[in-house]
Amino acid sequence: MPPPESDDLRRLGERIDEAGKRRAQGTKQAAPTSLGIAFRFATEMVSALAVGAGLGWGVDWAFDHWVHLQTRPWGMVVLFVLGAIAGIRNVMAAAKELNAEMAKKDVEK
Amino acid sequence: MAMNPMEQFEVKPIVPLHIGPYDVSFTNQSLFMCLVVALVTLFLTVAMSRRRLVPSRTQSMAEISYEFVANMIDSTMGDEGLVFFPFIFAIFMFVLLSNFLGLFPGAFTVTSQIVVTFALTAFVMLTVVVVGFARHGLGFLKLFVPKAPFILLILLVPIEIISFLTRLVSLSVRLFANMLAGHTMLAVFASFVVALGAAGVFLKPLAIAPMLMIVFIGALEMLVAFLQAYVFAILTCIYLNEALHLHEQH
């Protein structure tokens, strides 16, 4: 085999190995910017609050409308608090995930 | 000169249509959604019409987008996730193309409408629920029951359900808010250019500053357009993965 061709083949082999490694690692994620992180936490928190409050409102409405039971403020009060808890939990989970990612990146460096 | 940066998001009917009490007009939004779907279809069919072993530029673009999504699914869901390839690929291409198309001056950004992103998200979450029930039967409901003493479950189950429903909001709002904010910012800076340009002789040269800003924000918006499509698709993968395997890591 002439030298240049074997060189090409070797390079192709290297590229295939690399692609295989990339496949094993999973796609490389772009490093999140600080703004992105802040925005992510904010949406997690706010949307949990919104869902909690919305659900509470819906529950009160349903009780009032179908069961004719006046639960008016309580469903919303309770579910809003639960929503807040869920939001904090979501943010903590997201933070934990980010921390793990950063730690992994530090190890790679 | 009154310029409203939010004017670009107005949905205007092109062909007014009413069915009963409902307004189902064909709007600029519908037009751009059709355009996006047509563009994706056209791009993929044209790119793959003359298949070659050594791909042409358009063909390799199609191949890259295919491989990108396939890798994404493989890394989040493993091989069995590839069943969902058409679903994820369609969502990814739709969001990506709508984001990019919206960057053209005068174009309408479909993904800056909460209706559109929420409908997409609702569709994703419905798929998650259907797949979960189809795969695990009633066992899917275990997703909402963490390991805890029984008394705590009274509190924890509603929290789990709320945090599941939260995805419906956070996924749609993330995409919508990013597109809305970016395009509003561009429009605001553009109005600065016009205002300064119309001002006195001494202020006129200052118009170059917001002009430069537009260029930078435009570049940033390109990144955001891609990144948001990626985030939307990968979160879809992650949620589907959870429905497939429930939560094993907990």
C-alpha cells in the first residue's frame, strides 16, 4: 500500500474512533450562560406557582359549580402553597443537575 | 413617529372565516406555519432527491440535522427511544425553522405566540402520558408517588402532580418568552435608530450605536433560535424517557 493512502486510512480510523467516543459520551451540551441559568430557575419557579394557583382556582370553581360547596379561598390557598413547594423543589433539582454538570466538566479539565 | 415594538406580534386575519361562534380565520400566523412546514418538506425532499455517497452541501445539511436529532435521542433515551425519532425530528425542525424564519425582517415569528408553543407542549405532554400508560398501564401513576412514609404522601403526591404539570407551562413559556424578548429588543433598538436619525445634525451620527447593537443582538438571536429549538427537543426527549423508564434514579 502506498504511504499517502495508508495515512488517509489511519486518519479515517481516528475519526471513526472519535465519533464512537462522542456517541458514548452523548452530545456535548453548550455551556449555559449565567443569564440562561437565571432564566431557567425563574421559569421553573414562576410556572410552578402559576400551575398551583391555577389548579387551586379550578378546584374551588369546580366545587362551587358542581358540588355547590363554598370552598372558595381554601383550595387556592392550599394549592398555591403546594405550588410554591413544588417550585422550590424544581429549582433545587435543576440546581443539582447543573452542579453535577459543572463538576463533570471540571473533572474533564 | 409612533413605533410600537409589540406591533410585530399582532395576529391579523388574511382570510376571515367564522364557524358558528368561533373565529377560525386564516391569519398571518397560519400562513407562516404553513410556510415553515412547506420549507421543511421542500428542504428535506430536495436535499435527499439526488442521493450521493459523497453528499452535496444541501444533502449534508439534511444529514447533519438527521444525525443531530438521532444523537440527541440516543444519548437521552437509548436505542429504544429511536421509535420517537419522527416525532422529535418534526418538532425540532418545526421550531428551528420557525425561529429562523422569524429572524427575517418583516417575517412573523410563529414561536413568539404562546398559543403555538403551548399547543406544541400540550401535544408533547399528552404523548408522554399516553406512552406512559401504554407502557406501564396504571403503574405509570407510580411516577407521582415518591418513596416516603405514607402520611407524607398526602402532601407529596399533589406536589409531584403540580411539578409534572409545571412542565406544561415552563416548556412553553421558555420558548415563547425567549422569542418574544429577543424580537422586542430588536424592534426597540431599531426604533432608536429611526428616532436618532430623524433628530438634529449633532445627534444623527449617534444612530450608528444602536445600529451596531442590532447586529450583535441579531447574531445572539441566531444562537437563541437554535438553542431554544435544541432545548425544546431535548426536554421532550427527557420527558419521554421518564415515561418510558419511570424514574429509576430516585
